[in-house]
Amino acid sequence: LLLTLPAKKWKWRIRTSSAIFAEKIPQAHGFSSLFCSSMLNLSELISFRPDLLSCKKIIYFHENQFEYPIQPGAEKERDVQFGWSQAVSCMAADKILFNSKYNLESFLAGLTKCIKLMPKEQQSLSMIEKIRNKSQVLYYPLKIDTIPKRGVTPSSDDKPIHIVWNHRWEWDKGPTEFFKALQLLEESQLPYTVSVLGESFGEVPDVFEKAKIQFANRIKQWGYCASKEEYFSVLLDADIVVSTAQHEFFGVSIVEAIACGCFPLCPNRLVFPEYIPKENLYNTIDQLVKQLRYYCRYPSKLRKGGATRVKADNSKSTGTAGAI
């Protein structure tokens, strides 16, 4: 039985999904396991439905609220209640899965800080070890073999470098930083084209509409692709995939682009150092622009194997909890 809720209003999902699912799950059942995302308060669900207590309870973290970035101007400080709810859910779970080591470690670090904010007599640091002991890393199960691969014939060196940014159209994916990099790249007057892909939810940052006008003569593809086939066809044509994310716990879109043969340039932070080689990481926007200039000037360094290629292999899992 699969139960879901719409992918929006996430704060309300964390606050209320336990009550909603408590009503949706059949009273008469023979379930032996319960698999849920970290957006569900598992402990609350069990309190609503004690008949589920005997199930093997597995919680999967695709993000964590201690590390999720705060939007500039939206809040003065982090509401630790959301992260604390996830921690309490962990205590109710039998197994806890994280989609990256970065996700796991940042969650435990955030929980440690949260507990130390509490009055001393209420601090329960033993939670940290209890959660760690039943946690493991299980990378997002992306089926690399089903992603189309580009042909062995290299692109012509006369063809401008094709840069792709393929992320959700929200502030935390760093669109402002990406378009700033393009603006600096423009000063070099080097040939290149750009595709800006991705899905939008609700309000789209103004920077996208401005960029669509500013870089109109460079744009090859703009906006959400109607099908996976169309999406992969753009990635197969692209040379470089860029991330400027402020928030990334795994990076499905980056791994998809790598699998299609794109050369990644990602920030030296978040999850990226886990699977992206050092030479593909940058520390500043200026360093990113320097890399882009180099490959725009010498496309053969990419197309004839002169640059390091990255194998998109997310099959390895680590942790202390053993097999599920």
C-alpha cells in the first residue's frame, strides 16, 4: 500500500501528515513493515495507531531540517522544532536511512547543537549514539543503466561548449550565483550556449525572467522538459553540467548529467565531495568562471578526453546498521 501527499506546503506536511495517514491506513491489515520519509513524524503516527508498533519501521531521509538552509529575509533564525520532530521520529524507528553521508553527519551535528540549547537537566545526548547505531547511508537508488549514453563519436571542436544547469527553480539551488557566473563569462566574449532546465513550484525567483532576456542569444533550451526523453536529449548534447546549490543532500540531476557524459563543475561543499573528484570542485564563483572560460576556449580538452571524466556510480552504501 502506497500513501502519498502532494509535494507542496512541506511545513504543514511535517506538522499534520501523521494525523492524515493515521486515518488513511486501513484499520484491518497484515503489514509487517512500515517505510516512510523523514517528512512524516513517525512517533506521532505510532501514537495515533499503536497497532503499527509491531511493524518494522524504516525511515528514509532525503533531507534534514537541521541543515536545510534558511531563505534570506524569510526568517531570523531556524525553527528547531522541525529538526527535533525528525529526531523523535528516529527514536521510534528500527532502521534509519540517509541518502548521503553528508546528510547523516549534518543531521547528527544539528541535533547535537539543538540538544545543547536545552536546559542542562533536559539534555539527552545519548540520543545521538542511539540514532547513529541504527543509521546507514543508502544512496538514492538511481538506475544508471536505464539512462541513455552518448555515442563514442566526439562533438566537433568548432561547436561552442554547451553548459547546462538542471535544477529546481528555487533560491536554494543558487540560480542567482549561476547567472552571475554567466555574466562574468560574457565579459570574455567566448562562444558558448546554455540550457536552463528544471521544475518550478509556486513562485519562481525573478532572476530567471531577467536571465532569459539577458542571455537570449546564448539559450539553447529553457524551462521544464515535457518528457524524460527530451530531458536526456539535452543532457546528451551538453558538455558541462553546473551546480551552484546552497542545498544538496544527494544531487540526482548532477548524477543524471554525469551518466549522460557531462563534465560536472560543483561547489566544494554539501554532498559533492562525496562523489565528485577534487578537480571538478570549485570554492568561489570566480573559480567556476575560470573553469568555464578555459573549456570555452579549449573545447577539445573536454571532447577528446583531456579532462577528467567522472563515473556516476551511486551503488555503494555505508553505515553501522547492517543490512535492512
